[in-house]
Amino acid sequence: MDYLVRLNGAGREYVGIVGGSFQFVIMISSLIIGKQTDTSRAYYSVTIAMLVLGAFALAECGVSLDADRGGDLRWSLIIVAALVGPLQPVSTELGVEVAYPLSENTVLVIQQLFSNLLSALFIPFFKALKDVGTERIVDSSEMYERPEYTFSFYLLIVLHAAVTVFFATFNGRYLRYERELVRKDREDQEDAQLAAEEWNEAYPDENQPLTHAPVL
């Protein structure tokens, strides 16, 4: 990200500002979308929407990088933060739903383990490919050279799109939510039975009127 932000000659101070804004947008977006998703319980739909919109945002980043438009690229990165940032907390809740009765901590540890492992594998891989396709290109009017990481970024977009298509085939069940509904139905039945017993104790005679006669 340091290289992407410094494209077109931005200074180190600008890198700090954009990087801090990137993290701040991730935090705010995760809080807002996470809260709304917890209320609606639409974890799968929200995850699909974030993946699809994130793919378009990454594509815009790739186009801006290829065209050497540093300003547009920095704004696109902020949009990526807003769209892709909430994926981890929302997907964690989705994992808890479908893996019930597995504990939330276990699901979170497994997700963190694989995300860190894949990051450790892909980051050196993308870095090794940073110079692919950066040779000078001559067209009819001018000669230009693609920035570094252009091919790596397009590869990231393809990977993101493939994961989105794969995730769209998910057909699991919200086991925790189903369990909560069953528990709620049982509690409602117990409350109704208790209310009926209290009524029978208060009015044991079947012919007892619903209201007492007025006191004269």
C-alpha cells in the first residue's frame, strides 16, 4: 500500500494520512455494517454484497494504477476499505451461525489462522510478480511504462472475483438462529402454560365470569 499511495510523487506524510484514513474507514464501516447485520441477521446477503462491490472497487483501483492516476487510486483505496473492511467481522458471525454449536472463539481462531496463513503466502507471491508487465509500451502517440504491482493487482482482482463466485454457492443453514427460534418457541409455550395455570387457580369454576360483579 505504501507504493500505491506514493504513486505520482506523494510524500511520506501523505502516506501516513492516507494509511490512517484507510484504517479509520475500515473501523467505522465495520461498526456500522456489523451493527446493521446483527440486527437483520442477513449475514450471507451482506457478505455477497460486500464481495461484489469490493470487486468493482478493486477493479477501479487496478484501472487507476494502470493509467498512473495516483489521486484516483488513493480515493479508490478508501472505497475499498469501506467495502472490504467489514467482511471479516460479518463473515465471522456467519461462520458462528453455520458452525453452531462450535464456540465463537474457536471459529474466530480458525478464521484468523487461515487468513494470516494465506496473507503470509500471497504477499510474497504478489511482490515477486510486481515487475511483470511493467516494460515500456509504445503506442502510436507516446511511450509509457506501467507502474509496479499492476499485474499483481489484476491478479488480486481475479482472485477476489473467484472467491465471490465460490462463496455464492454456499447453501448452509443458520443453525444458531434456528436454535434460538426453537428456544424462543419453547419459552413462549411455557409462559402460555404458566399463565393458563395461574388463571385456573384464580378461577377454578368453569362458569366463573371473566369480570367480577360491580360492588354496590
